[in-house]
Amino acid sequence: MPAVTMPTLSGPVSLDEVIPARAPWDHIVRKGQTLRIIDLEGNQAVDFLMYRLGDDAERYSAQDTIAAQGNIFLRAGSVLLSNEGTPMARVTATAVAYHDTIGGACSCESNTLRYGFHTKSQHACVENFLFANSHHGLGKRDMVSNINWFMNVPVEADGALGIVDGISAPGLFVDLQAQMDIVAVISNCPQINNPCNGFNPTPVRVIIAGAV
């Protein structure tokens, strides 16, 4: 695969760190700043939520976003809307053809249902989200449908969904420019029972750049 050329991020870099495999992450991204997520080793799903800073009743809405763009997949140019129909962020660039909005986040309960009771003790994205959200006074009732960056969830002609090998590769990225001050929350997906992480969760890199 040819080397990926990333657009130059404008403005100063305020954060550049690696999220370990299976780990949660949260950070404030100010209006106009860009959050870049880089799939370091390839085929790693990155579950994502966001909330308006200072008004956590307003948060990302998959339903409003899908309805407004008339598409279940996110691509360059996609605008991510809140439950009040307000633009929260825009996908300004991506090296991946599309990203998932409907696959959801794994949980201990869904793992048990799908893969057997022996998986109940395995770490899951819902736990990561709850831990990260607790830093901002958010709890289980604040959980909403999430974005899955880099995850491949095809929809068959009969409406059936699949979770299959990802379409990402080492070094591929997505850039998200905040359209308001947001709390960005990530679960670097720990799932090992389906191909969304190639059965081997790996680290990702996050960069926040732009003037505050």
C-alpha cells in the first residue's frame, strides 16, 4: 500500500499522545481545533462520543446526523449533528473510505449474548465510556449511539448488518474539526471476539491542533 500523506494541521499542537490498546480517553476540543485520530497498526476500531462543553444535555446524535446527510456512513465532509440539530464537528479529511454510525459499542452484556457467557468478564467499550464520562459528571443515562471510526459494518440487501475485517491500515487517519467546544470521548475498542480489531486490539494516536 502506498504511503499516506496527511494534510498539515494548522495552528499549534496542544496534545499528541498514544491511547493504549483497550483504553478509554477523554479531552476537551475547542471550537475550530482539529482532533486527528491515527490508526497506528491498522484494523483498529475507535468508538467515539461527544458532548457540548458546559451543556452536557446536548450531545452527538446518530439519528439527526444520518437523517441530515441521508447516509449511514461518515466520509470527508460529513457534519456531525447534536440532538438539537446543531453542528458539533465536521470530518475535514480521512484516509479511510467511510466510517460506521450504526454498529454500536460492545458491552459485557452484548458480548455474553453474542459470544457466550465465558466472555462476560471481558473488558468492553461501554465500560470505557462510563469511566471517561465520569470525569465530566456523566453517567449511564448519558450514553447514546456512538461513532465507530475505522470500523467496517456493511449492510446487506436484506438489511442485515455484518461486522467484518476493517478497511483501515497502518497510518490511516481521520480529522475532525470541532464546530463548538466539545468533550470528546474515546474507547479504543477492546473487542477480541469479532474482526473489528483483527482479534488483536492495538494503540491509536490522537493529536489536537489549532488556535484556542
